[in-house]
Amino acid sequence: MSDKVRPIDLAARWGVKKQYINTLLTQGMPIDSIESAEAWYNARRSAGSVNIIADKDFSETVERQRELKALAYRQYLDDLRNNSPDASKSYATYDKLVKTLVTLEKELQARQVASREYIRTQTAIERFGRVLAQVREELSQLGSKIASRANADNPGRAMKAIDEEVKRVLERLSNSASYAEQAVVKEPDQEEINEINETTGDDSVDEVESE
């Protein structure tokens, strides 16, 4: 069991401001140990009972981690191209930074969702789906609504032209919606993993990893 912790220590650990920790203390968060504070915080966050902020300090921490990862990635490629004996070490450093960044980005996303800065992917897709369904319904009725005004002498001809164009529009919307859903979630750092494979070949990466 850890000793009693100070608010400033929790602020540094969680990447938030001390004032926010003080707010949590007024809500009853225990500080007899880090474990109990984190258990309380996580339980309240899951229940939506604490006002979680996507604070600037934590965002900057994540950005610094991205920069460190990028530097480590370039160092690894340089070592690899120069056949440096440090290539395995630089790859291990890069790999560790990637894993840390993934953890930090997940936490940042959780804070942004909790603070209403972002909404969950599935929620966004469902809301977009409802809007798209309404658009489809409105467009499908367009021909019958305006055909007589578009061509009073031959509304049937106008309706056919309108319906054909609506069909093409809906097909384009459907394709765009499918593409958007597929592109919403991207595996972290997959592009850089592909770059490594293309630069070194799968065998080289595996060899470095196994050393």
C-alpha cells in the first residue's frame, strides 16, 4: 500500500492541473494511496459522475510523445541504412515509444469523449445514419413533389428525369458513407509500420525484433 499522496503528485501522474485534483477532492476522492485514488477516479469516470476535462496539459504531453516517436523512428531508419550495430536498440526504443503513445492517445480520446469534445465513433455513425436515411426519404419524394412544376406539359417525363438523377445522387452518397465508415478507425502507426516494411523488408524487421 502506498503512502498518502499529495494532490500535486496525482496531477502530475494524470497529466491534469492541481486545481482539477482539488475539485475531485471536494467530490470525495480519497488520497490515502494512489491505488484508492485511481480506483475512485476510474469508477466515477465509468459512471459519468465526475466532470472530466480534456485539458491542454495532457494534450501537450501526447504531442510531445508523438514528436519523440517520430525522432526515434528516423533514428532507427538511419541506423538501419548505415548498418549500425545500434539498430536493434533504436528499434526497441521506437517500439516502446509507440506503445506508450498508443496508451496516451487512448486516454486522451477517453477524456475528449467524456468532456463532450468528441463523441464515440459508433455514436457518430448512428447519428450520421439517421441523417442519411432522412435525406434518402426526402430525395425519393422529390420527383412527385416538383415534377408538375418542372414540366407542367409532361410531368411524367420530368418525374423520370428527376428520379434518375436522385438515384445517381443516392448511389454516390451511399458510396461516400461506406468509405467514411471504413476510414473512421485507423490502427495507430500502421502507416509507419508499412514504411518500415517497405524500407527494410519483413525479414529485416523480424531480425531486429528478435535480437
